[in-house]
Amino acid sequence: MILDVNQAGFRYDSVRMIFSGISFSLGEQEVLCILGPNGIGKSTLIRCLANLYPLCAGSIRLHDRDIRSLNYRDVARVIGYVPQAHEITFPFSVREFVLMGRAPHLGLFASPGKEDRTKADEAIGLVGIQKITDKPVNEISGGEYQLAMIARALAQEPEVLLLDEPTSHLDFGNQIRVLEIIDRLARDGLSVIMSSHFPDHAFLTSNNVAIMQHGSFMAYGLAEEVVTETNLKATYGVDVSITYSHDVERHVCVPHRSGQCRCRDPKQPEYSPKMAAMVPAMR
Ligand SMILES: Nc1ncnc2c1ncn2[C@@H]1O[C@H](COP(=O)(O)OP(=O)(O)OP(=O)(O)O)[C@@H](O)[C@H]1O
């Protein structure tokens, strides 16, 4: 396991715990999607996993070492973190901004070399922002900035990517592109933990889904076991009906990322997030 979280608890103040008793493990190529209502603690948990906030209970182990015993560089070589909020930045160009992701691989005061520039350009290509590489980051749109932050984290070459609502500022096309990138990277060996407000995104990209509610994981497991009408009602207070469909002729399928479709049809088409996303997962 890359990451082991055991009975994790966190509080900002002495008044209340934000979460407690959270336990899970993350292995290679696994994608965990964390769902939950606004203000429930998803971002806080992700910041704890990035070692930005110390737990007040329990532990987080990275490659079997307590994350608190590791320095910034040790953690950053394994974990890439893409925050939800815009950071205040100086007017670096997008290319320079992405190149900053190479910092954990550079010696102190060392300038980026040819390999670092190649890795940054690869990451820029992967998220498709080649056209804006010379623009200052403070002059690009919210969605472009989000893609630039993902590219910066990818340039870091992490083993685990922590994404806090990675599709929140993106148009529909870029949402699908980012979900495809996550899926492709996971197939190539990356592990991902992402928070989301979209239960259907959990189906498209994730092995496991956790629903945060009342300061803990109220459900954790495969998407089809966790994203249920009952759980969505309990979490968001809304009545929805989830439909699964499969039609090879019309290429209609809402499968799990493992490639397993609920109907278990052996003729099911190759899994593709683009294809699956054409079908509303809920109505
Ligand atoms: N720096 C902080 N100091 C004190 N309380 C905070 C701080 N940041 C967040 N909180 C509180 O912690 C709780 C959890 O916030 P968090 O941002 O983790 O939720 P979230 O599930 O990510 O929400 P959203 O889906 O709206 O982004 C909220 O009640 C929030 O007000």
C-alpha cells in the first residue's frame, strides 16, 4: 500500500472535530473518489493527506512511514496536491508555473535542467494547455488555471495525486478530458484521491468511493455499492433514481472503472469515460 490512513481525526479548534475515525488504504493504480455535502470536511481531509495539516488523532502512513516524520521534499516526491482554491500568484508564465512542479526533484537553489523542461512540457501536453504556455497565470481563466495546476502536479511525477474538486471550474469538455486523464494516468500506475460533487464522476473514474457525512465515512466501497439512491438521499436530502443501462449497438453503458458493467454482458464495449459520460447516470 502507498497510503494507509488509520482512525484519522482532525479539528481546527477545541469546539468540534471536523472528522474522526477515518480509515482506508490506497494501493497502486487505485482511484478513490470522496463525495459529501458542502462543508463536511473533504478539503480538510485532503490537506491532511498532503501533510499540510497535522491530524489530532490517528495516523497517515506513506510507504509505511508516518507522514509526520517526513519533510516537504520526501512527501512531494510521492504526493502531488491540486488545491481547490485559486492561489495568489505572481505573473509567472504558465510554463514557468508548471515547471515549479519540478521543485521536489531539484537540489537546493538548482535551476531546472533539460529533463525538467521536458517533463513540464509533457504535463502541459497531457492536459492540453499548449496554446497558453506563454500567458501569465494571473491572466488566464479559472478553468485554464485549474488545468495548469493539474499540469504542475503532474510535472512533479508523483505516485499519488490528490485532487480537490478537479472539475469544479471546468466546462463540460474539459471535465470529460480531466476524467479521461485521471483514468489514463491510473492505468499507467498513478494512484488518485479526488473529492467531487458529482456522483456520476465517481462511477466514471473510481475504484472506490467514500461518502463523508457527520464527520466520518458513512459509506466506503465500490461505486455501485456506495452511490445508491438511499445513500444519496441520506447525504444530500434529495430523491434521485439511478439508472444503469447497457446497449452495445447504441454504445450506451455506465460501467464501473474496472470495466465491469452491471449487466455483465460479455459483449460490452471497451470502457471509455467519454462514451459513458454521454449517458446521464441519474435522472
Ligand atoms: N482554516 C479553517 N479554519 C477553521 N475552520 C475551517 C477552516 N477551513 C475549513 N473550515 C471548516 O471546516 C469544515 C470543513 O470544511 P472543508 O472545506 O474541509 O469542507 P468541504 O467538504 O471540502 O466543503 P466544500 O464541498 O464546500 O468545498 C467547514 O465547517 C469549514 O467551515
